[in-house]
Amino acid sequence: MCRIAGIISVRLFSDEIGSKIKLMCTAMQHGGPDDEGIFIDKERHLGFGQRRLSIIDLSRNGHQPMADVDEKAWITFNGEIYNYPALKKELLAAGAKFCSSTDTEVIIQAYLHWGTASFKKLNGMFAFALYDKAKNITYLVRDTVGIKPLYYCTDKGQLSFASEIRAFKVANLAIKQDKNWQIRFLAYGHMPEPYTTLKNVYSLPKGHFLCWDNAKATFSVNTYGNSINQISIFNAAEAREQIVSTLTESISRQLIADAPIGVFLSGGIDSSLITLLANQQKHTSLKTISIHFDEKAYDESAFQKIIRDKIDGEKFDHLVKQPDFEKSFPQILCAMDMPTTDGINSWFISKYAQQDGLKAVLSGIGADELYGGYPSFNRVNYLKYLRSVRTSLFSLATPLLADQYKKFEFLKYNNPAADYLFLRALFAPSNIAAILDADVKQVADVLFFGDNTPATKIYNKPYASQLESNFYMQNQLLRDTDVMSMNHGLEVRVPFLDDLFINLTEQISPEIRFSDQPKKLLADSFKDLLPKEIWERPKMGFSFPLQKWMQQNQHISDEAMYKGKTTKKMIENFKNDKLHWSKIFALYQLQAHE
């Protein structure tokens, strides 16, 4: 696990490229505290940089950027390839030569033997740049789920890329803000891919690779993954059996590490299940990290104890209080890289995991999206009926709607983004326009103009799964988890998002996969392992008492810091418990980024 960066530019001398990459790597040092490497091809005006967090093969053999023995290809790689032992065995049989025990070298040899077809063979979380010296081509490649971030800029015949947005700014490669980022942020509560806060800097889509011709300074973006799985499992018993074996194998693959590894244990179904399955394989060497609060409404320590009593290994538990939040708040804001209304919980749990000696942890992200763990899986049914109402009625009603019903404004726009925002938006278009002193049409154009994604005609639980996976999980959960954990030099692995587990899940008939009870099939599959108190408990989510804590924060609650009548009124409502903390946190970040 690492942080990567690179520049290809005939407009820059090689020493300039090297200097800028050094700045980029230094800005991301937190994500790779163990080593730094820079490779420069002076003739091609190309440079790769890397900050390393050593997880597999801790020796100097894992130093990056890395090349094969003949230096036909160079790579700078962030992530883990979980099936690298099997791929290595296959490559050795084909005559490949290896100098290390790293998964990085497997990627190089896979490419040299199979070309771009190798990308689809990789099962893991990854973002890498690969330079084919003979073809004078550079590839940027991102995993099929989008677990690891990869941002790029192709301004003025120059390609630059990095794992974090801050790297572009510190190297003066992209400094102008995207003029519409505030609109997107207020709608989503995060920056939706492919957009960022910077002009001309984009996120590479998941399951895609960018092919850059170094000589011509031209590029194309192509898909290599995301194939559709046919539904083939119609028997509940078979589904449960396959879930048990496939998830167990996924966890086994993701426990491979040459550095200390553990599990985030919140006390919910997902983290409890991951913990119990990991314990079957790691026993005394497994560490668990948990958080609890004095505020009983948010405290899950009773459920955490039920699981801890059933496992071996060291168990770390941390009490988080209001003063801890106050003290850490400036560091949390700095760690974000881009504005978000999430990630505070990930920042704290990652901090404690790193302090407790871990370099990698397993997380339960993905189960809710795959098996119907959110209220949206039931609410999506209402969309079918609301979509049958003439959109003109919503246009007429908009000025009359109370704040809590303003999300009906999204029903004027018929595409998946509008459906998602109806279910999960932070602010409605008219609210955003009032906050930013903009026109409602301008807001709608930014959010929906040019979105050619076809509207759905089937509002069901599989559609809700698509929305939650492609918007909320993709843009918020995975991005925030990555940036907050890597801020502490910690790798977070997500077994539920293993390629083979996702493939299996998508083969299960929706009638079996989903039910009115959230994640029933998943819980039923492990009833012999998962305590009844866990799978029968109501869903809580990994939440902090942030409503209270932010009300007591003198900076967030200071009306003098905010501009505009609308915003000041929202601050007043927040203080009187009439507005959720996430909305005020978003407004606070708008002011901080001015």
C-alpha cells in the first residue's frame, strides 16, 4: 500500500519533473512512511514517484518504482493483489523471472506476458501507472470496484497523476478550483466522481485504464472490467453455502501480509462477521480495534464484548470524548484532501489502529450495498410511484415545499443521479441556490446537464444496490476510508468487495438476495457462527455523537464565520437541534475553502 505520483511532459526538463514529483511525494508521505522512490526517463520526459507502506515483502526488494530485470516496463503501484501467488505460479510456468516476493513484480510480468488483458486477471484493490518502454506508452489502471483512488490531469499535452488532490496543488500542476465544486458538494455531501475540487483534474473510473501515448501526448480511456454476471443461483440453501465458502476464501486471501494485521470491530453484523471468520484463521495473532463513547445512544461496547469474548488475540478498545474531537478537528480537516461530510469516524479508528501497532486492517464496507442494508432498499419502491406523477407538478410545487420535502425537486430530473439524490441528498437545488446566491437552473445544469445515463424503468432492490454502490459507497465510503486511513499510514482491506465475492453475489436471484429484513441472507448464511444478539440487533451504523460535539465546537457554531442570510438561519436552526450536523459541517467547509 502506497501513494503514487507521476508526470509526463515534453514542456518540462527532467530535473523539473524530478523536483515536482519530489514535492508530490512529500505531500503524501503520511500514506507511505516506510520508503520513497523516484524514477526519471530523461529522454522521454517521464517521471514516476512513490511513497511506500510496506505490507508484502518488507525488504528493499519491494522498493518502487520497480522494473523487470530487462527494464522493459516500469511501475509505481498502490494497493494489494490478493491472487498474486496464483498468478505468479502461472507466470513462472510461462518462463517469467522474478527477483522479489512482491505482488508488484507480478503485475509487471503479467503485463509483459498478457498485455492489457492482464488487468482483468488481477483480483485486488489497486491503482498503478505502468510505463512500457518499447511502445513508449504509459497506462494508468484502477481496480474494478474503485477501492483505491487515482486522479489525473491532461492539461496542455501533459499527463500528471497522483493518489491525492493535494499533490497536484503542491507541485503547481493544477491550482485553479473547479467553479462548480461547491454545488456538487452541497448536493452529495462529497465530491462525486469523476469530478474533484480542481479544474481539469479527474478521477479515473473504476475498472478502466487510461492509455497515454508519450510521443503524441494523446490518450484514451478504456474499460477492462465490470462484466455483467448472469443470475444462476435460485436456491437459498445453495446461495448460503456459496456465500460461506466464498467469503471465507476472500478473508483468507486478504489476511496475507508480512506486517501486523487486524480488524475494525464496531459490533454490527458486518464487522462481527469479518472478525469471527478472521479469528478462525489468525487466532492469537489477530488484533481487533474498537471505539466506544460515554454517550449511550452511540455506544456499541456491549455488542463488541459479545464478539471479543469469542475470539483470541489482542483486543484494543478506545474511549472517544468531546475533547478528543476538539483537539483532533484541525488534523481531520487537513487529512480530508477534498471536502466531505463523512470520514471523522474513519480518522479516529485508523489513528488508534496505527497506535496499536497495525499496518493493515479488515473492514466490513460493502455488505450493506450488496445485501440491502440501508433504508433506501425499501424507499426505492416509492420512487416508482412518484415517477408516475407529471414532473410539471413538482415544478409548480417547489416554492411551496417545506425544507424537509424539498428533495422532491429532484424528481423533475429523470436519471440515476436524481434518483440517488432524492434518496440521499444533503441539500435540494433551491437550498443550494440560496446558500451560494446562484440560480436554481444553474444548480440543476451542473448536477444533471450532460448526464446521458439512461433513466431506469425498474425501481427495485437491485437498482437500489446499484445506486448505493456507484454513488454512496464509491464516492464517500471508499474514498473517505482510504484518505483517512492512509493519513495514519494504515491499509484498509474490504473482503466483501473481493471480486469473486461480488461475482457470486450478483449471480444470486434478487428474490433470495434481498428481503424486507436487511442483510437477512448474509446473516442466515452464518447463523451457526454469528451470535443471535448480533444478527437480531437493529442497524446502527458506525456513528459518532457529532450533533452534540459540533454544537459545542466554538468554530463550527460561530455565526460570525458564515455569510448570507440563508446560511446564518441554518446555523440558528442547528443550535436549536432543528438541522442535522452534516449540513452544518458542509457549510463550515465551504467557508474554510474560500
